[in-house]
Amino acid sequence: MGSQQLLLDFHERCHRSLQRYLEHCRVLSDEELDRELEGFGYPTARLQLHHVIGAERYWVSVLRGEMDASEDEADAASIDALERFRQSVFEMTRSWLGETPEEKLIAARTVTTFGGHERSLAPVHVILRTQTHLFHHMGQIAAMCRLLGHPIPEGMDFPIL
């Protein structure tokens, strides 16, 4: 199995975990989703979810040469909206991965990031970073859910399933 197939598989598994988190958060009221909790860079569960999905969209758009740093509040209006946003970003990443040849996934190339900064990055590293970033924020969401009285069931974030 090459890098492309491994990335596609890992990406799918990570998004299944994110789907489970979205479903878990569905029982939270809007007030709970928007309750600011101290100690988190993004202080609400809704902002955490929106951020992690938007970050993947941003980085894949950088790899595509488009750099989409837009933020649409409608993407976070509800758990259903967040799930639609997640699905569209999942499809964008899956499509890009599926059409990018193996040799272009592993070779570093110059990309332009926010602020017009040029960086030499290997796409494989960028994609892996978006997925490890996802688990960082899922940990924060898990802590928030626990503080809101709705803890994440043990093992729900395990990406091997």
C-alpha cells in the first residue's frame, strides 16, 4: 500500500471519529455548545468543531493553490450544518488525495500560505498534520463535553475503527 492509499484510509478513519463527536455533541443545547469554558484557545465546543474542519479546508486549499481562509458562520449554525461542512471538506480532501500522484504527495514543493508566505512543504506532511490537529481538538472537545456533564464514551476517538 502506497502513501496515497494510506492517507486516504487514515483520512477516512479520522473523519469517522469526527462524525462520532458531532453525533455525541448533538444532545448539547445551543447554550451548551456556545458556553465559553476557560483554558481553551477556542472557548466553545461549537468553535472547536468549526475550527478543526475549517483548518483542514484551509490546508488542502493551500495544496490546491487556492488558499481558502474564509469563515462562514452558517457552517457552524447547528450540528447538522457542521456535519455538512465536515462532509464537504472530507470530499474535497478525498478528491484531492485521489487525483494526486504518489510522487507529488511525497515531494516537497513551494506553497503560498496566509499572508503571502512561501513555504516548502511535502503534501503528505500537510495532510498528516491536518489529521493530528483533528485529534488535538477532539481531545479539547472531549474535555469540554466532560465539563458540560456529557462525557465522551471511552474509546470513541480511536481512529482504527
